[in-house]
Amino acid sequence: MTITDAKPQPRLDEPDVLPEGADIEDIGPPPQQKSRIWMIRLASIVFVIGAWEVLGRRVDPLFMSHPSAIAVAGAHLISTGELLASLTSSLRTLLLAFVISSVLGVALGLLIGRYRTVEAATDWLVNALYSTPLVAIVPLVVLWFGLGDAAKLFIVTILAIFPILINTIAGVRNVPAMLIDVGAAFAAKEHQVFTKIILPSALPYMMTGLRLGIGRAIIGMVVAEFFTAITGLGALIVKYGNQYDTASMFVPIFVLMFMGVTLTMAVRYVEEWIAPWRYTEE
């Protein structure tokens, strides 16, 4: 055998070449896994609603209702327009307060987390306000802003801002120091460090704070509607609770639950759009 007849041996650093027409098997969860999860979830929902329907009919309607009665009450509130008017009033306050708390919480969190002087000047105030039961200051808020929408807006904002603020601070402080040093080594300016290093690294913490802030904002909205201007979904709960109409009282409660789930999912989708690398391994 001559040298020219010898077959070349594959090198270790060369990638394997598949023969033409070979099938490539995708590595990952089977395609039926998601559908199976949704089937289990749907079966769980049907089971809970069915059990509630059966057991709820055996309880005095004064103390508990059942899904079919709640659906009838909801259809009645929709037909009269009462539910839509209350939902519009609550959503207007909720969204405006959430935007204000998000802007303030993220901005202050970036400053407090980045600069030690700002932290030293404000950490005592943040800790004091966060540890104070804010429901206790509702009478003081009424004295300041009256019983109108301004009082509701203040209460929702002050309740929603702290999860956003604290998570943003934690995100900034957890940025690897090595990345900051690399930026300094390349003579990056402060705004470049913020936009290129700190914001991408702290973004997961910020989005977690926004999701937590939505839940706190809904709680603040209901508390504000209970104790200040009795309007919106909170007013429906108070009204039908005083009338001992349990089925109608459950309607705004379910609307609040659906609102919280929907807004939380919306923030998650925004996070997937802004930071898709967070979900590449899921």
C-alpha cells in the first residue's frame, strides 16, 4: 500500500460530519409534555370547581355561595353595567399608581444600589417606611388628600413601590464587581456603565420586583377603596357584603384574582421580550 492509498484519519478538533440524509433527533422535552401539563391543570380546575359546586350547595347561602350562583350574579352585574363601571374606576387608579411606583422604585433603587452616599442618606427612611404597617396611616392620608382619587392613588403607590425599590437595590448590588472593573478598564463613562452593565445584570431582579409590586398594588387598591372613596371593585365588595349577598360579593373578588394573574403574566411576557436570555434554558 502506497502513501496515496492511505485514508486520512479524522482530526480530534474537527466536528463530526453526519452522512447526507441522516436524521437528527432534537434533544429536549417531548412535545407531549406541555399538553400533558395543561391537561392536568385543566383537570385540577374542573375538579375544584365541581367539588365547590357540590359542597357549596349544602352550605347556607348566607355564609357561602357556589360557582353557578356566582356566574348568575356576575351576568346580572355585567348586564346592569355596575361591574364594568367599578372595574374601570379601579383599573384607572391601579395602572396609574403602578406606573408611578415603577418609575420611582426603579430610579431610586438604581441610585441607592449604586451610590453609597445616597444609600446612607435614605436607607433609614426606606427601612422605616417598609416596616410600618401602612394601613395604619390611612386616616392620616384621608386628612392629607381627602376621600377622592388622590388618596387612593397615594395608598396604592406607597404600597407598590417597596417591592420594586428593594428588588432593584438587590439587583444593582449583585452585579459582579468584575464587570464593573472591566468597564472601568475600558474607560467607560458612568452612563455607559449603567446602560451596558448594571441595567442588564439587574433586570431580572427589577422584573421580579414589578411582579411583586402588582400584587401589592391590588391590595392597596382594595384597602384604599374600603377606607377612602368607596368606589370601584372594593365598593362592590362592601356593598354586597353589607347586604349579605354572598354570590354577588364573590364576583368582584374573582375579578381581582383574574386581574392579578393577568397583569403578572403580562409583566412576565414583557420580561421575556426585554431579556430573552433569561428563558433560553427553560
